[in-house]
Amino acid sequence: MRRWGLTIALDPHRELPIFLQLAQTIADAIRRGRLKPGEALPGTRALAEQLRLNRNTVVAAYEELAAEGLVHTRVGGGTFVAPSLPAPTHAAPAANDAPTFALAERMHAVPAVQMPPPGSLMIAHSLPDTRLFPAEALTRAFRRAIVQRGRSLIGYAEPCGHPRLREELAKMLRSTRALPATADCLMVTRSLEQGIDLVARMLLKIGDAVAVESFGYPPAWSVLRLAGARLLPVPVDDEGMDVSALEDALKHQRIRAVFLTPHHQFPTACVMSAARRKRLAALATQHHFAIIEDDYDHEFHYAGKPVLPIATGPGHSNVIYIGSLSNLFAPGISTGFIHAPPAVFGHLAGLRAASDPRTDVAMECAIAELFEDGEWLRHMRRMRRTYAARRDVLANTLQRYLGGAVQFRIPDGGLGLWARVDDAIDIDRWSVEGEREGVQFFGARRYDFHQRDQPYLRLGFSYLDEIELEEAVRRMARALARVATQRPLKTARTTAAASTEYATGTTAQT
């Protein structure tokens, strides 16, 4: 049943008769998909009253539509859009519907995150396991926030986020990351990407050079490009971004900012060495560029103590620190944050107030409740133990079922494992066969700045439980066997040699 009136504009001054104007308008709505197949049209009497027309005019228009095969009438039952129609034309607009202005082409192709079909296992992404989401705790916290705060939660919102959550985040950053954080220099954002976007728009002019990791996070590259950045890829190895390569680039051009993930480099999961962090901070001071430090999953470090952010060390006044809670909770709870030096924060706050002044106060207060009652800390510890165990299961299962086909080092932290695939293996064919076996994974081309074929896989261990991880790797092994039967594999390295490399820990991550 239609709940909304059918808005129609007619022009009595046109030479075309009113009944034909009405028929053309409805026909256009049908062809463009505004009116769907099988949808009921307003009754002739009701539409005549709405448009202030004679009912016979509406009847004549409906008869015209019926003659074109666009509608059909049921005796005593009304008029309906025909069930079988051509595809709506909005999928391929007419030439006069196309915009005449130019569109910027700064985007990097970002593959969509698609959930696997029923029965398939997704080991390609390192998303948090939403089955472990503390829904009851958040529901209680949300209820307490609403009851206790009442009208204040639906009143004016501070653009930088609710003071309670900002204060709790500042405490957490001081305690766990040694950042000199205060609520006055900390902003809550809707997502990690919004944080990057705000920083980029504050810092950059069109054409400014921004150095990024050559293996990295494509959505961040897209955000930086939208702000006008010209991106310069810098190589990544076992110690993170190659700062020597960056230093060479600085001899030839001015760089406005460096964007990187030093703690658990995405996607390789390597940790940037202390020497490189120190050298990068010194270069930022010497060459007057900003460091945008993306610490997207700091909580998940399993071996030894987490490495402290660059923002805590020398040169921290040049560092803007960005983080997120989504990997701890769920992708749908994508709350992020920015910590910036006082001289910078005021500009960020002004930009946020102008572009997005209304924050989700109720959710922010609920998350603050989780911090205040200790649930955030308890949940973090549970997830750290769970994901560390899953990491070990994935590593053992890969070694058991795939042997020398992949080499890797067990990462100290993060939610994914970076594996070097034997040169003899066609990763794309393996991935296709994996889909047929019911497991989703893909090569590292999508993480490469130049989107070149790369002999690596990023395998996530957070999204699946231990049993599912083992089954996913078994399916990968079956898929690889099918690839091998289709065409003999090249003899780039023997399985025995590859297994020796794995056992001695001599393989490289990038």
C-alpha cells in the first residue's frame, strides 16, 4: 500500500494536453525506476483530487499508459505498474542527464569488504570477530547513559566529542601509550578514516607531496588524494618504512607529510625499529614535515611490551596521532580519535566544527561508561588472549597443511599474518580454486601502491575461531592441490628448501 503521495508537476501553459502530460510524467517515473513493477498507482479519483483535475483526465492518462503496456488495470482492484518492464534508465542516463562539470580523479581503487556466502570461510580480512562483541555490556552502558544524562544527550553536542569520552581516552593514552594526552587536545571522530580526512584537509594544499608506505592501506591513500595530496610510495621491509629511502627523496623535493603505520605495519604486521622511529622524527624536525601516525590496533601486541608511539618521543610536536576502537569492538562501532599538539589542535577543532559539528553523544557516553566501569579493559584483555591463541593456531595449521608453500614469521602483534608464497604458485588461480572450496583469500596486489602482482598473502586470524581457522587452511590446501593438477608448478624452490627457511627463521616479510 502506498503511504506517500505521488508528486507530479503539470504545466497548464504547455500546448500538450494535460492528460498526455500526466501520462508522460508517470511513464518517465516508471522507466526511471521511481515506480516499481507491480506497484499500485493512486486511484483515479484520489489523483484527480490531489492534482485538482477532472477525473476523466486522469482516466484518459491511465488508458494511454495501458496502451503503452506500462500499466494494467484490475477490475475493481485499481491500476498497477506492469510486472515486466525494461531496466530503469537511471543505470545509463541520457546525455542530457549527465553532469557537465569535471570530476576529480584522485581515488585509489578500494576493493569492497564483502561477507562470504553461507558456508564459506573468510580468511582474507583481519576484522574483529563480532560474535565476541560485548553487546550486553554496551546495552547496559547505553541505558545508563540515557537514564542518567537524559535531555543533555539529545541537546547540543560538542564538535570534538563528549568530554567524558575525551577524558577517558586521554587517560588510556597516558597509561598504555605514554602519550602526554589531555582532553583539550583530543578529538573523538566517527571513524579512523574521518580522522585521516580531517588531518589531511587541515594540512594539505593541492599538489602537496605526502610519503606513504609502498605496501599500505588503500582507503587512507584515497582520503589523502581527495585532499589534493600527491602520494610518494616509500619501500617497506622487516623494520617498517625505509627511512633511508625517504631521506633520499627529501633531497629532491619537499614533502609536506608522512603517513605510516609504525606499530603493526599494515599489511605486513612488521614493527618499525626504534632507530628508524628516531631518525624519522629527526627528519620531520629538520625538513618541517608532519608525521601522521596511524596506530589502528595498538591493543593487540602479544610478544613483550608494545612499542611506544612516535608521538611519545623526540620531535613529538610534529606528530599527529590517530587511532580507532573498531578493531577492539566491531566495524560498526567505528569510533576513532585524534591527538594533536596544542598548536595544531585548534585548527582541527575549527575544521570539525565547520564540517561535522554533531557527534553521536549517546554512543560516546555509552563507550565512556565502558571505560569508567572497567569493562573496556576487561574486554581488551579477553580479546588479546583470544586473538593471540588464534594467531598461534593459524601459524601451526599453515605449517602443517601447506608446508613450504608459504613462509612467514609469527607477528608480534596485530590481527593478520603476512606470508610469502612460493614463486611457483599462481596466487590468483589459487584464490579462484579457494572460492570453489569455500574459503576466501587473495594476493597482496590490492595493498601494493602500484597494484602489481605480489607473491604475498595477508591472512587474518581474528575473524574466525580456532576450528574455523583450521578448516579454512585445509580448504586452502585442497585448492592448492587442484591448482597443481591443472598445470605443473614451476620449480622455483623445493618444498624441502622452503621448509628449512621457515624452520630457521630466515625468510623475509617483504
